[in-house]
Amino acid sequence: MAGSARQEARHDDRPKRRWQDSLWAIGLFALVAGVIVRLAANGLSSWPSAVLGAVAMAFWVPWLVRRIRRRDATASGAEPDDIPALERQILKGDPPPQDPRRRQQLAALVDSRQHRLRRNRWWALPLMAVLFLGTAALGLTTGSTTMGIGILVLGIAFVTWLTWYNIHFDHRLARMRRRLEG
């Protein structure tokens, strides 16, 4: 009831929030996913440690998301609650908002994301490749050929996907920047 009243009280120019954007939903998802992953990895007999570890994650993940949203809001001049909707606007390739203030906020968010994306690209992707190759080489030299080959295949697939996604997201940011300018 209070959430729907809060939704109705929002101004028309502000992006619409989804329930998935709320911190409680993110925490609940982290809790459920943490329990499922830990039980799948360690068996059903490890449920106490799975629940305790997942509860810790259920508090840490929303805290981290809140911190990132505040940093993005400070960089863009938007409200922290508006950041997920602005991100969706970038990812979907929606047309830029008509309101000049919203356009400026979206442009600042695009600039901030592009800067962070490009700043870390030169060292993060090669480091991931070295970590996967090193782990695979360690597995192969110790005689664990199945693990070594598995990690090598997983590493190649993950680093390839990560590189593709990084470039793809950078292109989306650049397209939104062009739309905002044009």
C-alpha cells in the first residue's frame, strides 16, 4: 500500500521504478540464490552453513548495490532510486528523455559508466585470462588433466564472453551518447 502510494507520488518526468529495483528484492534474490548454490555445491547436509553464508550475502549485496547507486547518483545528479531506470533506458536503446534535466542526468551517467568501463578494460581482461590460464596450467602440471582442460575451456569461454559483453555495452553507451547529442 505504501509502495503504491509512493509510486503515485512520483513526478511524471521521473522514470518508473520496478519492484526488482528495490533493495529488499535484491537481498531476497541473493539469499535464495546463495542457499541454492551452496546446497548444490556442498550437499543438503550443509544447510546450516548455507543459510548463514546466504544471510550474510543477503545483507552485503544490497549494501553494495546501494553504495554503487549513490555513487552513480552523485556523478549524474539523479536520485539513487532513478539509476536502475536510467540504466534500463541505456540497455534497451530507448529514445532519450525530452526533459533537459533528465537528458543531462542520463548524459552524466553515460559518461561515468563509459569512463569506468574503459579505465579498467586494459588490465582487467588480461588479468582474468592469466588467472584462468594459470589455474589450467597448474591443474595440467599436477596431473589433473580433466580439471585443467575444464578450467581452460571455461576460461576461454568466460573471457571471450566478457570481452564481447564489454565491447557491446561500450557500443550501447556510445549510441546513447550520440542520441543525446543529436
